[in-house]
Amino acid sequence: MSLTRDFFIALSKNQLLNSGAKKWGLKLGAGKMVAGTDIDSMMKSVKKLNDDGISATIDNLGEFVFSKEEATEAKQHIIETMEAIHAYEVDAHMSVKLTQVGLDVDQEFCLDNMREILTIAAKYEMFVNIDMEDYAHLQPTLDVLYALMEDFSNVGTVIQAYLYRSEKDLERLKNVRLRLVKGAYKEIEEVAFQSKQEIDENYLKLIKIHLLDPGFTSIATHDHRIINEVKKFVKEHNISNDRFEFQMLYGFRTELQKELAAEGYAFTTYVPFGQDWYGYYMRRLAERPQNINLALRGLVSK
Ligand code: FDA
């Protein structure tokens, strides 16, 4: 199980395969988890979600950005996506990875790109979430976030429950809109819990802390056990439905997504799209080996 996970995480980091996949179009069953390679097809999926009372957070996929030119191009795509959200009048906001907009190139340059993105987002009263990447990028990501928070209120980030330091990070982010997740990368035991039980326990602990903080909480998980615990907790503590939401990834547990929205919970689906789908898709296969069937079926049907 863990070998399979390591294998797919390694595949997700393979730069050759990543750049090759851009030319293939959506393959290997990725179309089930990626909402198309262009804005029009992605918007069709978002409209369908909206029809079911579900909001969307849109990720214009992008990996391996190591030059200012690539980062500027990615920033441009993100801005075009925000313009499209506004033009199509859909209920949606953006999710952005800082490495996409130049974190590995130059932190100040990345900060400037984010300022530009947030200025346009603010014009459309749109929230922008900064996704959290691997541990090596955690502190730089938080540093950029803290700088942005001095001028913008429409920005938040992700806290990963597998990291020991996350409870401490939450303290400084009490007032911030946060997405809480278990954590998607492979991290060493010096910095992260390794067992599912410890991760789940810490996850619930962090969710409860932030639900009682002033900042809005997005609980991003496909784990029905966690979701049921959260439902109990908010009821016991009279936390109203406008103080939190559930989030899941596009293509995962679609029926449960609709059910939660129909029960009256705020719900947002994470909608990835774009040509750079390969790394994202491999990380999803790493998390849930059952999905490998999808990839295999995709292989034989293409
Ligand atoms: P986990 O994978 O531990 O599953 C727990 C249980 O839930 C399973 O044993 C099974 O019973 C059930 N289950 C799960 N998936 C199912 C399915 N498809 N069908 C049926 N049952 C299922 N990570 C990160 O590091 N940085 C980030 O920015 C983000 N962003 C993000 C946004 C959103 C919206 C989501 C949902 C997730 C992320 N993640 C993330 C990924 C996150 O860290 C984590 O890796 C995955 O969500 C997988 O963990 P789960 O909490 O879903 O449960």
C-alpha cells in the first residue's frame, strides 16, 4: 500500500512525464478527476455543480515552474480564469499554488504576482486560497501569506494535519479562512505523523480548534467518519452553517457531495483543469490505490 503510494508520488514528480502529458490531452482516466483542459469545458462542470447548490474552487493546474517566463504565463492563466469566473457568473473562487507563480524562482517576484492576482480578485469580490505544497515550501508559503495579509483580506491557505507544527501555525491564523486537510505529500517522521490514526486524531483536533476560532473553516476530506464527527461537533457547539463548509475533490464521492449540499451544508468542490494534469492525477492515485482501476481502464480504452 505504502509502496504503491511512494511509486505514484515518484511518478508525479517525473518532469519528463509531466511535460509529455501536456501534449497528450486528458488520458489514463484523468478526465474523471480533471474538469477538462480549457476554460469552456471546466465552466460547464462548474455550472453543473452550481445547479446542485455546490460552489467551486478552481485550480488552473501547473507544476515545475522554474523560470520567470513560466511563472508570468501561469499568473496570466490564473487571471484569465478569474475573469472567466466573473464573466460566466458562476459561484466559484480560485485556488493557487505559489510554486506556480514563482516561489521557486524568487520569493519577492512571487509576492508581486500574488499581489496582482489578489488585486483583481478583490475587484470581483473573490477569495483566493493558497494551496499548501510539500514541507520544503511550507515556511516560504506562510511568509508570502503573512506579507499579503497586511494588504488583503481575500486570501487564505491550507493547514495539513500530518505536520507536527500545524497546531502552532493555527494560532497565528485564527482569523483567517483556512482549508484543513490531512496532507497529500510524503513527509519524513522528523516533521510529520506517519500513522493514519495519529493523522486522523490531529486532523479532528485542528478542525475543532479552528471551528471555535473566528476564521472560516473549510473541512476538505472524503472521509465520512471525519465528516460525521464534524456534524456532531457543530451541533453541540451551535456553530452555524455559514461559519464552515465541507470540500471534496472533483470526481470524488459525487453522491455524498450532493447529499451534504442538499442537507444544507455549505459545500465547495475543488475543480482542477488545464493541460498540466499529470502530477495532480498521479498524487490522487497515490492517495487512493482503488483509483488505479480508473487509470488502467483509461489505458485499455484509449
Ligand atoms: P483518506 O484518504 O484518509 O480516506 C479516509 C477514508 O475515507 C477511506 O478509508 C475511505 O473509507 C473513505 N474514502 C476516501 N476517499 C473515498 C472515495 N473516493 N470513495 C469512497 N470512500 C472514500 N493536500 C495538501 O497537502 N495540500 C492541499 O492544498 C490540499 N488541498 C485539498 C483540497 C481539497 C478540496 C481536498 C478534498 C483535499 C486536498 N488535499 C490537499 C489532499 C488531502 O491532504 C488528502 O491527501 C486527501 O484529501 C485524502 O485524504 P482524505 O481526508 O480524503 O481521507
